[in-house]
Amino acid sequence: MGTHMKTTIEIADGLLKQAKAVAQREGTTLRALVEAGLRAVLKDQRDRPRFRLRDASFTGNGVRPGFEEGDWDAIRDALYEGRGA
């Protein structure tokens, strides 16, 4: 499978113990088990559809008169106009 690179990773003690037990039970090596896990995760990431933000644009003539300057108090008042307190 091409070239190999030696690296060091930190794995939680409990997870490593479980992985070693699985590797022994399956008659494989810890290295092969880790590689298989990485391949599975990478394949899942690659096969997952990419997020696309839907087009929420609208047509219009921009901001209504009176709101051009970003007067947030006026915008809030307009939003709650007629709702009563």
C-alpha cells in the first residue's frame, strides 16, 4: 500500500486497551485496526454531501425609507408596532 510513515499518536488508555483486545481477537495488529478505522472515517467524510446554503435572496428595492441609516431602535419599534405590550 505504498510508503509508510512512522508517527506517534496519543490514545486514551481505555480506548487503547479495547483496541488491543479487538486486534487480538480478530487476529490482526493494532496498526491494521487503526488504519482501517482511519480509512472508514475518511471515506465517511468524503462520501458525506457537502453543506450548501440555500439561496435566500429576494427581489426588491433595498431598505425601506426611514431605515437606511440602521437606526435599530426604529427597526425594533416597527417590528413590534401594533402588538401591544
